[in-house]
Amino acid sequence: MQAPPPLDPAIAELDRQRFERHGYLIVRQLAPASLLEAMEAVTDAHLAPLLGPAEFEADVAYPGAPADRLAPGGQTPRRLLHALSRDSSFRAWALSLPVARRLEILLGGPVALAQGHHNCVMTKYPGFSSETAWHQDIRYWSFDRPELISVWLALGAERPENGGLRVLPGSHAQAFDRGRLDAALFLRPELEDNQALLASAVDLELQRGDVLFFHSRLFHAAGRNETGSVKRSVVFTYHRQDNLPIPGTRSDVYPSLPLA
């Protein structure tokens, strides 16, 4: 893949400031057409017939999900796992210069890809897709510092109707008492303090090739897919190279991959 031109320093600084303030940044049409086409072809081939490893909607027990894998819709995939090992196109995108340059600006130093987190193709099927409540991704991860960024590439249009992401801008920089979260660490919508925060929710709309960078502490959610088409997104997670996984945790199972 041909190296992109250097980022304009003024634009890079504006992006950094926006990310620092809101906890997310959208870069339009960042992914090259050739990589998009290759990743789409592999995704389609690995969904029908399904090529594991995969996570199913029935596994998460979220609202709208099938009760178990034997129930109607129980074989509906939620994500194709280990995307890096599925095809060279995923690896080329995940380790590409356009991604690395922006992450270095947003995280303030050299970065690495965490193979154990996300590293997947997220899918949202019509009919049996579930609803994901408000949560922070850092609840799943264990690093010296809770400063990671997920890079979400849209393989097609994403909007509220097909289960596009919603975010609470600035929530990555706020402190939350444990009582504002339920047993699974989702925001409790019945609490007055949380209701005021939820009123600030923003629906993110992406087009094919658009990329969302979002902080691991940013609260986000997603509805069900009410359309007739499958929504597909490629997602990888990154950290600064000096922000190490805590030994003995899930975050330490697979080695991180440095980006040039």
C-alpha cells in the first residue's frame, strides 16, 4: 500500500483536541478502496458458511438476543474473532500508516495493536441482533493505564436504523461512582445522574470506508438492526507501547504488535 502524505500539523492538532474533549474522532474515507474490497470479500466468505472462531448473539444474553444457541436465531454470529489471522488484508489495514499516524497523535507516542481485544469483524444481523447497553470497553481490559483506543472501520453505512453506535461525548474524562453502574458495569438508566448524562447521547453515522477512533473509557451503546441487511465493521484496539498489559490477565495472553 502506497504511503499516504504526512498529516497537516494544524489538522492533526485539531483532531487531537477534538479527541481529548469528546473521546472520539471520525475520519472520513480513510480506508483504501482495495483493502475495503478485500476485507469485504473475506468477511462474506467467512460468514457463509461460518468459519470460526466466532461469538454468537446467544452468547452475550443482551436484550433481543436468542436465549441460547439452540433457540430460533441461536446461530446468529455477533463477531468473527481473530481477524488478523483470517487474511493479509486485515493485517495490512490494522498495521497501516494512516492508522498508526493518527493513533500516535491521539495517544502521544509509539503505539501497538492489542491482539487479545476486539481484533474482529463485528456483525449485526437483521432479526436476531441484540441491543447493547451503555458501557466502557476498558471494563474488559487490564493495562497499566486505562488509555486505549479502538479503531472501528465501517464496511457499509452505519446509522441508528441498522444498529449504529451511539456515544456520550466527554464521558471518557469523567469519574463514575460504582453505584452508577449495574452488576455487569452498564450504566443504570433509572438513576437521575445518569439520565442527565444520557440526554447528551449522539448517534454516529458512518459511510463505507469511514473510521471511528474512540477512547476505551468512552461510554457507548448500540441498538438492534431493524433493516434487511447485515451491518459489518472491522475493529482493532491499540495502546501506547509503554502502556503494558498487567501480567496474568486476559490482556496479557497474546503479544501486542508494534506499529512502525
